[in-house]
Amino acid sequence: MAAIAPVDPKSFTPNRFADQVLLVTGAAIGSIGGCTAIRAAHEGAAVMCVDRKAHELHKTVEEITSAGGRAVALVADVAKSADAERMVAECVQQFGKLDLALNAAGVMDGTDPSAPPDFDNQKPLLPAAIHLASDDYWHTVFANNITSMFLSMRAELRQMLEQGRGGAIVNIGSIAGLTGLPGNPAYSASKHAVIGLTRNASIDYAPHGIRINSVNMAQTDTPMVFRAYEFVKWAMDQGAGSSMAGAKSQSLLQMADPDKRGSTPWEQAAVILFLLSNEAANLTGLAMATDGGWTAY
Ligand SMILES: NC(=O)c1ccc[n+]([C@@H]2O[C@H](COP(=O)([O-])OP(=O)(O)OC[C@H]3O[C@@H](n4cnc5c(N)ncnc54)[C@H](O)[C@@H]3O)[C@@H](O)[C@H]2O)c1
């Protein structure tokens, strides 16, 4: 089998985002948002980095500024309207405008991703098939995956409209927005909603020169996935989880890879930055499957 080399974390396009201001939600170090922020800064963007995880967020910003890039950290919970508005106001205060946005904040389940996993005590917040799922699980996942995106987009779009110079937004969905995902009803339903919200907005803001697309990945090696592995191990020990969990677990490229590797956050960043750049001038309303062929079979 011939391995496909992953995108080099150091690869970048010089000056692609010179004079551009990018806001990223979910920008903690190691996350898809964090890697995108780092590469965008290397390509000339000033980046407003937002996350709930203060320590991990500051690490992303330190990595950018220590390499000579421009970035500011804001600890905020974008599931709250006031925080979503505050992040855009802070972005304009710091950098004078907002050109581009990546809405990457999201959760797999209802637990707080900044707290260490304690699955025995977090049971009501964990993924479960509908007949076993709690109200808290449902509402928390929806708040963080889709209400947060509506609130972020509303604040971002109001600013872009005020500026009157167009813009581009990328929203992160998932393969779970394109297919079902066993044992994860709120995740799958909220990620389908990401695609719906993206398509809806692409229509309303096309006349304003604002392009809006979503990227929908399969397994990508980030803190979310490392936590999901721990959850799966715990669920198997408990005899819990969906009986259909093993139905499909790998993308085409993962199956074909000698080491069975998933995607890397740098591979996702490469596509996201393409969509945010003017090279994607003719693309809007797209639900792009950045999934190694997961949804091709
Ligand atoms: N990693 C994968 O395999 C995978 C697959 C499909 C989709 N996704 C999606 O990609 C996006 C990024 O995830 P990731 O893999 O980088 O995971 P991650 O957990 O590393 O990053 C997500 C970040 O969002 C932050 N966040 C969540 N809710 C927030 C809120 N309300 N306010 C502020 N920050 C918040 C978290 O603190 C976290 O740092 C998510 O939307 C996720 O659902 C990831």
C-alpha cells in the first residue's frame, strides 16, 4: 500500500492573507481552529483567537506571536449571545475590521472539554441512543454546536455588512452532518443543522459578496478525538454504547493507509484556508466533505 504523505504542518502560502483579519472560534492549541489560526497568521493574517479553554487558547496565540505573527486571545463562551458579540467587538477594537471567520467551536458530547474526563460521573451528558439520552446531553450539544454558530455568524455578518466589503466564512460541520453516526443523536442532528444554516446564509449574503461554506471531516487527530477514544474505551468496558458502533469506522484513505491514519488538523486547515481565500471566489453554500472519502461509500 502506498501512503499519502500528510500536509506538512510548516507548509504555507506567503502573504496569501496579507492585510486580512480572521476570527477563529475554537482556537485552542492542537485543534482544527488552532492549526488554522497558526497557518493563517503565517500567511499574513491578523487573527482573533477565541475559545473557552484559556490555557490552550493562549498557547495558540503564543505560538503565533513568538513567530512574529499577529494574534490576540479572547476567552469566551460563544454559546452565549453577549460573548459572541464581545468577540467581534474586540476583534474590531484590536485590528480595526473583520474580513474572514472560521467557526470551529464544537463539542462531541455534553461534558466540559476543558475538564478531565470523569465518565462515571458524567453519564447523563455522554452520547447515547435516543431512548437513553438525557435533556442535558441534547441541550448542551445543541448549544455548543449550532446555537453558538448562529450567534457567532450573526455577530460576524453584522460587522461584515457594516463594512460593506464582502467577506468569507467557513463553518465546521462533520461527516455526522452528511450521514448518521451511531449512538450520537445530538451530535449528528446538530451537525446536519450546521449544513442547513450554512446553505441558508449563503443565499442571504451572496448579494453582499459574502461567501459561506462548510467543511465536514471524518476522524481528525485533535484533543476532541483523543477524548472520544477514551470515551469509547470506557463505553466498551461498561458494555454501553450503540450496538451499531462498529458498522463503519474508517474513511477510504484511512483503510488504505498502511498505518490507518486519520486526517490531521493541518490537512483540514489547508482546505479551510483555501475556502477563505480568493482562490475559492466561485464557491459558496458548499458542504465540502473533507473526509478522506468517508461519505463516498
Ligand atoms: N476531530 C474530529 O475528528 C472531528 C470530526 C468531525 C467534526 N469535527 C468538528 O471540528 C470542530 C473542531 O473540533 P476539533 O476536532 O478541533 O476539536 P477540539 O475539541 O480540539 O476543538 C474544539 C474547540 O472548541 C472549543 N469550544 C467548544 N464549545 C465552545 C464554546 N461554546 N465557546 C468557546 N469555545 C468552545 C473547545 O474548547 C475546543 O477547544 C468541531 O466543530 C468538531 O465537531 C471534528
